[in-house]
Amino acid sequence: MYNDPLDKIYNDLYEHTMHLLEEHDLPVEAVAGSLMAIAMRLYKSSLSEKNFNKIKEVILDTDVEPYKKPRLH
């Protein structure tokens, strides 16, 4: 179904995130913060200090579009 494994990962995580928000009525800040914490720990565990600092800069400098979903708290 997915040619790119990143698409599968993204879509699986997105679906689970929406499940947490909609079915469990969890606050968006708690869910987003947890995802960010997991991501940062994965980066910290697998990258050199230099590359970890680079990825933090990329994260801070990258503009993102908000979801057009009617409800994200």
C-alpha cells in the first residue's frame, strides 16, 4: 500500500494520535508534547551530539502548516 515506509509510519502515528484525541478526549498539548518527547529521546539516543544539535535547529527553523481538522482541542 505504501511505497515509502515514512508514509506508513506517519499515517500510523497520525491515526493513533487522532484516536487519542477523539476517542480518549486527551488534551492536544499532552499528546503533542508526548510525541515530541519521544522524538527527542530517539534522536538523542541515536545521533551524535553534533547531529542532535543540528536536528534541533532544523526543528526550530521549520515552518509547519496547521491541520485543517475541525477539532484539535
